[in-house]
Amino acid sequence: MDLDLRKLRYFATVARTLHFGRAADELHIAQPVLSRQIRALEQDLGAALFIRDSHGVALTDAGRQLLDDAGPLLASAHAVRRRLSVAARGSQRLVVGFRAGIPVIPATREFETQHPDVVVDVQRMEWDDQALMLLDGRVDVGYVRLPIDETGLRLTPLYTEPLMVVLPVGHRLAGKEAVTEADLIGEPLVWHADASTQPTRRPHPDSGLRVRGVEEKLEHVAAGRGISFVGRSETVFYSRPDISYVPVPDLPPEQVFVAMAASRTSPLADDFFAAAQATAQITAECGNYEAHSGGLV
């Protein structure tokens, strides 16, 4: 049995909204048509995907499993279409994603010595879209920071870097040579919307502000609305007079990997992977942090 991607997309929309009417509106199809497509998918798979009763719509165990698997499958289909579009234009192009503070030029130069005819583009990624951009083909290879949803990805470690606390310049701890995690107890936190990405649990996870990018984070810290954390490389690229960066040695270091979709078979992407590993030491020296091979320290 071949899995129908159109039905899978319909399923994913219903699973996200848990409402057939809203899902049908979003998909621009009639609700009875959507219901028939979902029943047909359930018949194809031989399993009920939703519980439908007077309380509403809920996923079955099989439905939850399919939802976990559907994202990478649909993203992979998008990636195929993107790559075909590029190939149809007769050009060779590699898109490299990166997180703030991670220089990509060392690996790019190494790669271009082998492939001078390939155009290398770069694309900034944020913490909440780095996995999806790799899976759906917006980027071919990416420099990512943990934590990341590793489902459908192949990751290779490059280096670690110390974490720094970001403080407003007038803060009681600003300018110190180092602070401990205990020093930060009770401080309001400016961090990503996903609390699982916090490097410390000491600041209350519900305190402070939720942000998306580094620039937004630094603006809130400078305004005195809370403290935050960045990898040491980010302090090199974001120097400003109204904030202070202080090392926190007892926090685990941030981990940087090179990643690509596990389903991707591309000699060009593989060669960039190798270039990223070969130039990890140079990349690390740009931010003066630890590079290593064969695993994380």
C-alpha cells in the first residue's frame, strides 16, 4: 500500500486543529470531502486515527504515532519539489543554514575549492525552525544548536562553547569575571518560548518574557526586563554598550552540530558535511571556544 501524501496532509491538518470544520476551511475543501478522505486513509492503514464523539475529536494511539511520522514525510516531499525546481533551472546551488554567531565562511571556502561551479547561499535559522528548514528543503545543510528535534535528521558534532549570561549593564552582577547558577536564582528570564531550551531551571520557567531571535532577546535584557543566556560565539557578533556578558562555568556548554535530513542523498551536501568537520577548528577559533572531533567534551 502506497501512502497518499494528499491524505496525509489532510490528516496532519485535522490532527493539528482537532476540528474537522476548521481543518476543511484551512484546506479549502468541503467538510464531507475531508471526512471521506480521512476515513479512506484509515481504511488504507487499517487503523482508526481519530476518536469522534460528543466531546469532540481526539487522536488515537495510532493517530499520535502517524502525527509524529507525518511531519518529516511531508517536509521531505516539499524538499523534493524545491530541489526539482532548482534542477529544472539548470543551476547547482547549495543552501547552508546557520544559527546566530556561527561563521560558515571557513567551510564554504573549503567546499568551493572542490566545487567552484556550485553557488553556496546562506540562510539564517532560529531555534524554533532549524529542524523544519532542514526537513522541508529550505536549507540543504545547517549548523544547529542543541536542543533540536532530531527526528528525521542526521547530526554530527562539531564543537562546544561556554554559555554566558546576558545582563543589563547596571545589573549587580555585570562586569564580574564569572557567576554561578546559584547567583541567578530568582532573576526574571528572557528566553525562547519553548521552556525546554532553557540552560538552567533556577530562574522560574514562567517568569520573564518569551522571545524568538537573539536581537529581540538583547533588546529586552538591555531594557532591564530580565536576564538571558547565549553561547560565547554570539557575544563576539553582538557587542553593545548597554549589556554585559558574564561566563557561567557551572552550566553545561552549548553544543553545535552540522545537520542534514537523514533521507537526503546528495554528494554536494555530503561534501559540505565533510568541509564543516574539516574546518571545525577554524570555525571554533572565530569564537575562541572548544573544537573537537569524534564526539563532544
